[in-house]
Amino acid sequence: MDERDILQRITTLVDEERELRERGESASPDHDHVPDRIRLQQLEEDLDQCWDLLRQRRAKKQYGENPDDAEARPVSQVEDYKN
């Protein structure tokens, strides 16, 4: 996956995330959208992985390494960056 593919994937994920959040804001307070919340969590994790992969690729390129050697890291590793 090259940088352009990653950026396109990020755009697609952000669009879906925005749509789900807008739908959640317009829903009635007594209606719980469990599937939407689960999907939002998945989107956030996918986005974190995409951003991490993009940063890895750019760092490798900056330091003269092959950006294609960058690999997506597991969600558990990417999510731990927040802590």
C-alpha cells in the first residue's frame, strides 16, 4: 500500500466516521446505537493504524530507507501510544 492508497483509505474512513457521528447526534436520546458505537471504535482503530503506517513510510523515506518495508502494526501496539 503506497502513500496515496493510505491517504485514500484515511479519507474513506473519516467520511464514514463523520456520517456515523452525525447520525448519532440526530438520534433520539433514548435510542442506543450499539452497532454504530462498535463500528466507530473499529473506524478509530483503523484510522490509528493507517496514520501509524503513513508516519512509518514517511520516516523511512526521510532516512533513506525503503518505505515499502513499513508494515501495519497491530491495533494493540498502535493504541498503546495513547497511554
